[in-house]
Amino acid sequence: MSESDETGGEAAAMEEALRSEGVRLTRQRRAILQVLAEAADHPDAPELHRRVQEADDTVSLATVYRTLSVLETKGVVQRHAFEGAPARFETADAPHHDHIIDLDSREVIEFTSPEIERLQKEIARRHGYEVVSHRLELYCRKRR
Amino acid sequence: MSESDETGGEAAAMEEALRSEGVRLTRQRRAILQVLAEAADHPDAPELHRRVQEADDTVSLATVYRTLSVLETKGVVQRHAFEGAPARFETADAPHHDHIIDLDSREVIEFTSPEIERLQKEIARRHGYEVVSHRLELYCRKRR
DNA sequence: GTTTGTATTGCAACTCATTCGCAACTGCAG
DNA sequence: CTGCAGTTGCGAATGAGTTGCAATACAAAC
């Protein structure tokens, strides 16, 4: 544990959480978890697969998809399906946030707005609903 | 024109707009436009196809998709890709709105919030961006 | 350690929504 | 009317993601 840095610790913490949920920890899952914890961006499944294979080229794309599903249902990973693009993934360490998508670079910026959050709840209530989940994405271009 | 009601007028208005944009008005496109104008809900392509075929069973699903693309680029139709479901469509008559999706009935309720809209622009600006488009969806359940 | 039963994997085949190639057809400008 | 570029129907192709199945590998019990 002396050699672990932040992302190393993150992956380890996730493994811990998964083990206690009865998820079997395989070589493949460890590798995927590791790469995801190290990722600063929001990779899609094929990109994740590519990165995982650098460390372990026996991992198949199917397993990447299956593992992502497991991790998502266990609350360890978040899936985002942005407009007209394959789904992208990130670790669910940060509490909650919405996204700005840079239309030119496809870069993703995270933000939170308690104010918007509050207004959403209020609007739902006004219509007789309660919010189970929501999706807020701003497709943007850099201002010059 | 004496027998036309609101939706009839809506379809006619759209045809007008399209003709002036140089879009060729075929029997199929008229039928699709008509059905869309009459729809109170947000049908997906196969459902739209089903409804169109009641009036004209020579219209193919491929043409429904192609027509929807044309109508979308001409700004006459709006496409919405809600979570984990095929895209759904509506006429772009109302100015702009976001959606509440009833998770149980799949019903869609429209709403607007100038306040949220304003906050979105502000957030984008704070990050050096300007909003090109956005997507705000509230996945909800009825309150009891 | 070894055994063992079940979860997990790799592969290839499959699904689902949507798009495309192409030959036949048809609005509509002249 | 004519002509031809824009449209259509068909079925085949695509792209993202899922699944059946036999082989494999966790990890709990010995």
C-alpha cells in the first residue's frame, strides 16, 4: 500500500465495495476498474477496451460491456449517453453533476447547480411527479 | 378549407413552409406530416409508420425515417432520444420546452422554465462556453 | 493445499434501431 | 407535356451493444 497513489486508492476502494457486495473479483474486472479509476476523461467502451488491453490483452470487448453493466448496477460507475454518440463512462466517486459537452473537441466538463436541481424538483411536484433521475446536458461551443 | 380543423391547418402550414424551402411534397411526406400533426403524444418511428399505413399502406418504414430526417433538418420536427428507448418525434410548433418522462406509463409531459434556461446560460458562460443546444429530461414517477 | 460449484469469460452469432445502395418512380420547373 | 433530379421501396448493411455456450477461474469449504 506504500506505492499506491490517488487513483490506485480509488480502484482499491471500489474493489472493496464490490467484494462486500458479493461481486467476484476477476483479473479482467480489476484491470477495467484500474483503467477507469485512472481515466481523467469519459471514455466509451471501445476506448476503455483499448486501454485495458495495454495492460492485459486477453480482456474482450464483451467483458468490458458486461463489467460496465455490473459496475453500473452496483453504483460504482456512471453511464452517459450523449447525443448521437456511443455511451461514455466514469467512476461514480463524485456525488452528482451534470455535463457540458464541447461540440468541437467532444470534451466533457462537469458542473453542479443546486439551484437548477431545486427548480427541477419544484417543476416535477407542480405536475404531480417526483424526480427519480434526470439528465441535463449543455451542448456548447467555446466563446471567442 | 372550410372542413379543416386545428391539426389540419397545422399540417397545411408545415407543407407551406417546406414547399418554400424547396422540399418536394410527395404523397408519403404529406401522409407523415398529417399523422404527426394529429399526434397528441410523442410517437417513435415504427408507431408513426403504423399510423401512417392506416391511411396509405404503401409508405415504407425507411421513408418514415428519411422523411423525419428531412423534417428535422428543416426545423419542422423535433427528435428526442430519451434514455434506453428508440427516438420519439413531435412537430416543432411550440417554441421550446423540456420533458418530464413518466417512467411507468412512458407518457411525456412538456414544460418550460425560463429560470433554468437562464441558469444554464450563466453556467456555460462561467466555463467559457456558449450553449448551442441543451437537453433536460426529468425521469419521474407519480407522487401518491 | 485441494476440491468444487457457480460465476465469469471469449468467441461468434445475434438483436435492435436506423441507414444505405440501387433500380424504379414521380414531383414539378420549364 | 417532357425531362430529370429528387424520392421511394426493398432488402442488405451498419453500429452499438447483448447473448448462448462451452471452457475457465474465483473463492468458499474441506
